[in-house]
Amino acid sequence: MRTEAEAAGPPLEPVSSEHKPFPPPRDLKHRSWESGQASCRLILLYLGQVDDSEFESALQALRLTRSIWTIDLAYLMRHFGVRHRFCTQTLGVDKGYKNQSFYRKHFDTEETRVNQLFAQAKACKVLVEKCTVSVQDIQAHLAQGHVAIVLVNSGVLHCDLCSSPIKYCCFAPRGHRCFCRTPDYQGHFIVLRGYNRAAGCIFYNNPAYADRMCSTSVSNFEEARTSYGTDEDILFVYLDS
């Protein structure tokens, strides 16, 4: 449902074999952005919808200055008139997350605010749906030249183009998943940019890294986006907005 603050940098021009390439926007400044904010910023820059002052004003107006939830990103897209569709498994805050370490710090203060955003979404023309999205649905969206912001468990997601991920167990054989100690859920937003059906991979921008296009297998992507804590949140964004 949400992520904490993370570093971000300018995106790398994508390589996509199965949809119209998404050209790189003007360079993003090197500064700390929450990953959800950074993902929206990337898309808005490409669409030419916003400058720095407008973006900062929108963050203040929508109170997006501390804890960010996926519903906040949907409101941000609506604020700038960008066509979107937010799909999730829970219309509101899942009370089961209260005892998770990732959510515990801001849960009590954020629960009412986030539930109100869901309740007011229709009146505010923010499109929210409770539904299950398949990877085929996602690929069909990307194939039309659009993008999507997805909430994933960063402890599960592995980029095949980056250096080897940190292993959580030094006894796990190389290339094997560690079963003796699993990291806690760590929410993180990424921007899906394309896919290669033949190679079975997904291309995405990770706001935590600068100047980098990432790629992972469909199976790893599915594991990361359906981890407990994500609510399988996905914000479809339409670049013909």
C-alpha cells in the first residue's frame, strides 16, 4: 500500500521489443525523492505536464510530504489531468498490516487519511477498482505504448541487468533462493516500461537508481508484486493523456 523515502535519479532510455519506446524525459535533478513521487515525476516530465514548482505545489496541496500510499499517486495523476486506473485488492487500509514492521510507524496516523481518500475517490474523479490484474493484462497495457506504476516488495525483486543482489543467507547456493531467513516486506514503487515475451522479461525503471534500465523475469516480477503488503497495487497510466 505504501513506501518510505528512497533516493532517485534520472531514468535511462528504455529498450522495449514489444511496444512503442518510451523516450527519456528531460534529466531529473539528483535529489532524494520518495519512490512513488519519483515515479510520478518521471511520467509527468515525459508528458510535459509539470515543472519543479508546480510539482512541489501539488505535493504540498495533496499532503504528499511524508508517507506515500498508492492511492496518493492516483490523486496526483488526477491533479495533473493524467488518465489513469488504479487497481488494488483492498479498497482502503488492510488492518492486517498494522503489526508489520514496515507499516507500524505510521499506521495509526495514516489509516483514517488513506481510508478517506478511497471513500472520496469517485467524487474526486480518481478511478479506483478492486480487481485482480494478470500479467497478461499488464503486458497488453504496455503493448499499447503506455506505462504503469507498480508497488513491489524490493526485498524480492531482482534486476538481471544490475550487479548481484545481496544474499540474505551466506549458505544459500548461488542462484538459489534462501529459505532459512527471509527479509521483511519493503514497499517500493517502480515504473514498468515494456516487456519481451520471447525472453520472458519485464523492463522497468527503479527510482532508487540513477541512469539505469532494469529487467527481471516475469516470475520474479509476479512474486515481487504479489507479496503480502503490496495489495497487488498497480496504477495504469495512459500516455495519450
